[in-house]
Amino acid sequence: MQTSTAIDERALVRKIGWRIIPFVFILYIISYLDRANIGYAALQMNKELALSSEAFGFVSGIFFIGYFLFEVPSNVMLNKYGARVWIARILLTWGAVAVVSAFVQNATQLYVLRFLLGVAEAGFFPGIIVYLTYWFRAKELATTVALFTAAIPVSYIIGAPLSTWIMDNIHWFDWSGWRWMLLLEGAPALIGGVLCFMWLTDKPADAKWLKPEEREWLLNQLANDAKARPSAKHFGSLKAMTNPKVLYLSFIYFVYQCGSLGVGYWMPQIIKGFSKSLSHTQVGLIAMVPYLFATVVMVLWSRSSDRRNERRLHSAIPLALAAAALLGAGLATNPYVSITMISLSLAGLYAFKSPFWALPTLFLTRSTAAVSIAVINSVGNLGGFVGPFAIGYIKGSDGSATRGLLFLSGLLVASFFMTIFIRLTEHASGRSAAMAKQSH
């Protein structure tokens, strides 16, 4: 048998990456299409279902209540049944709910189905994050997570023109375009669930697509990686959920999500407000621009984080950029300035994600991280209720989203200072780096 020194490390990491990342990337695109396309549906749906700004804000946000309530239980089940089975289950149930959403007849039915969509999808994102830690070392994690989470802005790049084109051009059987859009974009999740069960491998020890010596090398590397983090602790589920550092990160992510999802869900209507002559398809094409920019910045920033082995400042600086840009977007009156500011804000918001999700792994073992990341994501995603609802409430009071954007900017300033003052995790990062250097 070959020794680990005979392994081409870069080639093997690339092989693992090509096997896993493109597949989960596509799944996450489908996920975000099904949760975010409600923003484009609103261009037709709000009038047809007589939804007020406040009601639409509630429709956008109630998804995250279901997500919050079932996030941790879902990740406990993932640990019990394995990623392949449980993630396939998540895809099949959310696909079914997404398809049924096309048939709603009133606001109440939409509230119920959006809540159930959150329940069905709960556990998907943190489950994938934990799954990636089974296959990649800490030094590769931010870039790996970035390549996965780049699916979020890419889903908008694809979803913006696709959703609006369907709405403008598909009206078969006298059905509204927004209904066809929800139906056609929900169906891929059902296909993805079947493919997930066939394609994913739960852990490296089960990977028949790796050679025996490659499996051995990878398992040894991951074991050594865990030993290089002496500050990493193991907690039971309850202790993980009440750990002060986990709760602190949860609140940072909560405030962040208020800004991120507040902008994401309302952007189609903000762009529509630039000119009444814009078609839905044109709105979608304009909406692509900020996400194209954000995707590039996100990947480059995560590589910088991995290269420098630094997480705290790489998480905080993008929040400052996003806060300043949202302030500019709220005050701008020129459409070109507005779209530039929105582009900068989204670049900051998405650049934050990968370094942030590397923070929990600095002080928690992989098994504890499964529950802790679920806690951070579920509590944080309550911001997905607060942000869209706040803009809807403020917009309903004066007909403008300006004050809502200023409110979100203020929240991101608070999140920036909270991230800057993370100390315990940063010390852990320093110790990890020192140990890693000694091991070499």
C-alpha cells in the first residue's frame, strides 16, 4: 500500500471537490430558487391575491419561522440517518410543498405553505456545511464553503431572468405566469432528491470512488486536523445550544440575515420602482447585475481568508461595506447610483458568509458543530422574518422602501461591531494556526 507521501495532495483534494461541490452547489441553487422566487412572483401575485405590503412581508418571512422551529431537530436526524438519506428527504418534501404553492387561492393558504416550505427545508444548509467538514480540512473550509454558498447569488443570477421570463411568457391553460413559475421551479427539487440518494456518500470511509490509499490518507489528514485544534470542545446537544459563543454567533447571524434577506426579497419591487415602463423580464435582467458582482467578490474574499488563515476580520469588514452601501442605497435618488449601492451591499453580505461559517469549527468538534451550526443558522434565520417584514411594514406606512434600507443598514453596523469584538474564537484561531505550523 502506498504511504501518504505518495499521494498527490492537490489532485486528491481536487478530485473530492469535483465529486461533491458541483452537486451540492446545484442543490443549493434549487433551494434558493424555491425560497426566493416569491420576490418575483410578487410582481403579479400581490395584485391577484390582494396582498398588501405588510402581507407580502409576512409571506416572505414566515418561511423562516418554520425553518427556525425544525432546524435543530432536522440536524439531529441527519446525524442519525446520514447525510445521503436525510438530505434526499429534505429535497423531496420541499419540492412537493413548492409545487403545491402554485395552486394557492388566497393569502391564508400562502401563509401556510410558506411556513411548511420552511419546515421542509430546515436542516439543509447546516447539514451541507457539516457534511463538508467530513471531507475537507480546516485550511480549505472557507473556500469550500464559498464555492457552495456561491450558489446563493448564482441562484439569483439564474432565477431573476428565468422567473420573470416564465411570468411574462408562459400562461398555458389560462394560468397566471407566477403560478407556472412556482410550479416549474419547484419540480427540480423532486428530481434532486432522487439523485441525492444515488450520488452522495455519507463519509470518506464509505467512499468506494476513492482508492484505498486515498481513503486512508484523507482519514489520517482529517484526524490530524482535529488534533490541531486543542481548544475544540465536544458538548451534548443541550450544552451546544446554550453555549455562549454559539449564541453570540447566532445573534450576529440574526442581524446579518435581517439585512441580507430584507434586500433580497424586496429588490425586484425596488427595481420596478425605478420606472413603471420596465417589464418583468427587464426587472429580472437588472437584478442579475448585483448578484454577478457579489459572486466574484465572495469567492475572492474567501480565498483571502483561507490564504491568511484569518476569519474574524474577513467576517467583519464585509459587514461594514454592506452597511455603508445600504445607507447609500437608501439615500440615493438616481437609479444608476441605487443599483451600484445595492451591488456593493450584496457583495459585502455574501463575502461575509464563508469566513463566518468557518468560525464555529475553531472551537467545536465536528459532532458538536452539527447541532451548533444548526442553532446558529436557525436563530439567525429568524432575521429572515424580521428583515422582509420590517421593510414591508415601513413601506406600507409611507410607500417607500428608503427608511427600511436605512433600518437594515443600522442593523448591519451592530453586526459589524459584534463580529469585531469576537475574542474567544479568534484566540482559538490563533492557537489552531500555531499548532498547524508546528505539525509541519
